[in-house]
Amino acid sequence: MSDSARLVEVVLPGVVEPEGLQVREAEAPVPGEGEVVLATEASGVSFAEQQMRRGRYFDQPPFPFVPGY
């Protein structure tokens, strides 16, 4: 893996409609000892993440954040 590996992430800036989600490029984290990097072509959206977008999830981080488990 090169030192300049990039990824695309979706940022939840606040309580927004789906059109308000922000897509940005970021540096990929460097894997640690015993870790690997996998290429991901698609990812689903969970019910909890939909609730976070609406500001209705009981244990969500403060805005803005990148959702995911």
C-alpha cells in the first residue's frame, strides 16, 4: 500500500435529508500489526444510521461524523 492511499467517506453533518449527506475524500488509515486493508465497492446503510441522520438515535456521536460499524 502506498503512503498516499485515499478513501471516500460519507459525512453526516447534522440532521439532514439524504441529499444533505456530504461525500469527501480522506486519507486511508495505515493498518497496524496483524491488520489488513480490504477494497470495498459498496456498503449498506443500517436502520440505526437512518435514525442518526434524523437525529433520533439514542447513542450517536455529536455531528459531524462518519457513520458506520
